[in-house]
Amino acid sequence: MSERVLRLLDEIWSAQKGQFDEAADRMMRMGPLIAEIRAIHETGASPGDEKTLLNAGDLEVDEAFRLFRSVPWGILPRLRGNPHSSLIGLLSHWWLNRAADSWVLDGPPQITGTVNGEPNVKRAADLILGSGSLPSVVVEVEGTNHLKKLDTLGMYLRSTESDFSPIDFGVLVSYAYPPERPVVPIEDIAPAVSDLTSTLKGKWVFVLELSKEPVTVKAPLMQRNEYYQYQFTDVRIIMSHDGSMMEETITPFPVSSAPNI
């Protein structure tokens, strides 16, 4: 190959390399913007938003429903089997993305109290969510013993310990556990929630009821156990404050258009 051809090839490469470097630099600068757009799309809030701690005294009903509508529920139909850990991760991801100063305590400290007349009962919630220096939300995720977990929320919400007393919100994520427990026993949970908040002045309790329906599966792995052949279909938000009850249903992903697993 002649020296002139080599020189021309070198000039072409130098020109192209400059364009590649410039494009790479632009992509580096766009990275944080893309991440923020994705967070806004998934959660309705930007990680850079400056938001204060949830204020139970000023919270409006519409605002409360809007808060839990912002959870990225649309991924639920792709969760199969026992979703307990995945749901904890989903709520943690959602909370951390809603505000710049949000934090999650996974496996929080035990609390001791009286439950149904029995003293010195020890319980531990799944999560405590907070902002800044204060905790604000205690979370339990459950597919079987829903009322027991509701009692645990009540223990944290009643606590006078300085570490727990700022908590004004309790969240019970109750999911169906078919085929043994095909529906969430909401007819038992709802009155218990109303009774609980009627004794907790100014505090809020939310039940996020996650329903499932049977589906036909193609993957051999999914066919090994009947338990894998159920899919989340909708979320019902049940909210209670000072004994009053309100609810709203979200259908995150129609069964007919769900992923064909």
C-alpha cells in the first residue's frame, strides 16, 4: 500500500475519531438526564426533587391516592411465584426515587407492645421509610396472615418511643396466594383497619390489595407448579383515616395483553 494511501486512511480515521469522541462526550452528558427522565416516568417524581417529609395533618385524600398510584405497578404481571421479596424491593425502589432525601430501612428494629391483651409481644416490620432524619411510614408485605401484620403496624403507630413516634403512616401490602388462598380476605381486613385508625388520632393506614387470576403458561419451568400459573391483575388501594374508609382500584396490566410466559 502506497504512502499516500496510508496517509489518506490516517486522515479519514482522525476525522472520524473526532466525531466518535464528540458523540461519546454528548452521551456522557446525557446520562444523568436519561436517568432522571426514566425515574419521572416510573415513579412520577425526579430523584432531584426537593420534597419534605409526608405530613399526616395536611395530607388530602386525592394526594394520598396519587402517591400510591405512582408506584410502578405495571411490572406486577411479570412477577411469578412468591412475590414477597420482589414487592419489598418494588416499594423500596419507588420510595427512594420519589424524593432526594428519601431512605429505606430494611429489617427495622423490633418493637414490643400489647396485642389483643397479650403484653410483651415482639414484632418486626418489613420496612420503615423515611425522609431527612425522620421515619414516616412503616410497611408490612403479606400473603397469608394479614391481620397479624396489621397488628404489627398498629404497634409501631401507637409507639411513644422517640425512634418510632414520628411514624404517621402504616402500609399493609396484602397479596393473593393462590391456589390455597386465591383472594385477599378484605372483608376481614377492612373493618380491622377502620377500628385501628379510629384509635390512632390523625394517623393513616393503607391496604394495597393485590389480586391474581389463573393464566395459561408456556414456559416448562412455570408448568412445574400450579402456584406459578397465576398472574397479578389489579391493585385496590384502601385508605383509612380516623376510622373512615376510602378506596380506589388500579388495573396496571390487562391479562389479555400480559407477557406470554
